[in-house]
Amino acid sequence: MTTTLQDTSPIIIAHRGASGYRPEHTLAAYELAIALGADYIEPDLVSTKDGILIARHENEISETTDVASHAEFAHLQTTKIIDGESKTGWFTEDFTLTELKTLRAKERIPQVRSQNTPYDGLLEIPTLQEIIDLVKVKSGEINRPIGIYPETKHPTYFQSIGLALEAPLLATLTANGYQGANAPIFIQSFEVGNLQDLSTKTDLPLVQLLNNSGKPYDFVVSGCVGVGVASPRVARRRHRTYADLVTASALEEIAKYAQAIGIHKNLLVPRDNNGKLRSPTSLVIDAHAAGLLVHVWTFRNEDCFLPLDFQGNPQGEYELFFDLGVDGVFSDYPDTAACHPTLQW
């Protein structure tokens, strides 16, 4: 059994709140997550038209709100290119906060989580400030600190339309007393450049997210210098993928600007084409050697998400990853994670 980097119990990060039990990114989901034992709650952050940070997994909101049923917003339906992909729907950056507050959340995957659909139409879209206010109240009520784990969504895109996420994020955190490397917060991103920039402006903990496929989108857009001309250094960066960022040498580079990596489960324990687990990689060992914490995503109870090895046994999947020494897990079901005997709160 491998120990965690700091020889402490792994943290439980409520992925979009207790999203197995309530529609994701709602105050109800976050509040329940805290009650079920989460150490951190995770809001994905996007911007409104008036520059307010709100919690949505994507800036296109037709899958997670009732916006399509609001005739007064029909004219705002449009098609945009987000991180190189064409998306049609309604986008947060086209709404003021006041307008978004008239919408209500709904379950994103009702075919899997029908138990959440009774809450459709009842819950507002929360702002980052409202989430922080909830955390402050609940931390006091249960007499233990609850952290927040915000993700900057599509930072290159929001920068390109004049609604950069980083400045309002840092301003909100500073105003609420989040300061220093030991503050109960991690700031995460799938892109590299905005984390590197943040590392020069804050000493709050930063997390480099790493997917099991693709590449950071800022690597894609940084390839061109001038009119269609790429410098050799930038061209090399453009062609780097997430797979290139999990080597021992790349992890040492990440450690220069971040304190943790947030990794897809398959980067640590790959699956074969049939969904059966293969032998673990050395990623935890290599990351710990570089001084990086390792947080793993995403743990879910439903068999459609579980590997063949743990069908009907989500606790077994947690045990496997805890034994590999991970420092934290993102979970839709924080109570399942909290049941593991190594975790205490």
C-alpha cells in the first residue's frame, strides 16, 4: 500500500456537489455533499454577461437548466465555437445574472439518475459568492472546515471575449479571506497557461487537470505566431498532449507552478477495450516524487461508469485507488467515499 504525499487521509471532493443525489452545481447539491462527509465542494465556474462567476459545468446551459422553455430567451439561442467544437444552445455569457436567476436547474443525465428529476425546476443557478457563503455557514454549523475546489472552465475562450475568469475569481477569494498556501481551496484548470499566470499572482494551491486523451486547449491556440507561422518552441508545445504531461520530467515542470494534479482515473489504472482494469501505472509515485498531490476523478456508483472489476461494488474501486496512495478523490457520491475505513472527519 502506497501512502499519500503528506501521510494523511485522502480528501473527498464532492464533484459538482452531491451530484448523484441532486442536480449538479446547485446549493442543494453542495449542502447535501457537506452533510454526507465531503471535505471540499467543487464548483465549475463560468461567467455571466455582466462578469459574475456562476457554477455550471458548461457555459452552454440547455442540458442543465430549463432555458429552452423560456420564450423570452428564445432569441438568444445560437451556435458558437467553444474550444474548437461547434455548440448550439444558450450560453451564460449572453445572459445577465438577473436573467439567469429566472432559470431553474435540471438533472443533466435523467436516464441514469431519475431519482434527481423531482428537483427539476426548483433550484437556482448559484454564484461563486453564494457558494462561499454556504460553506462559511455550514463549516460553522458542523465545526469543521469545508474547502472549495473551483475550476476555471474554458479560460482561453472567456479571455477571448473579454470575460476572463481569473481576475474576478481572485478578487472574490481575497474578499472572502482565502489567503496563503494552507487556505482551504484548490484552483483547477485543464489549461496550462492560466495556471502558470495565476501562480505569479497568488499563493493559493493550484491543480493541473490531466485528461486521458486530447491536449490542453491553450496548447492548440498557442501554435500560431503572426499569420500562420509557428516558432519551433511554440510548435512543439502545440503538439504536446496530456499524455506528454504525465512523464516524470513533465511532472517536475508542473510542480514549478502547481501543487497538485487532478487526473482521469484511467491515467493511473487503465482499462482495456472491454472495460476491465489493467495494471496501475507509476503516476502516483512519479507525482509524489515531484512533490505533487494526486487527486483522481471521477468516482460514481452506477455500473455504467464502473469498470467490469467493480460492477455493483463502487466501494471496491475506492479501495483500489486509496491503496495506490492517491491524495483525494472527486466523487458524485461523497457518502460512498466517506465509508472507507481509512477516512476520518
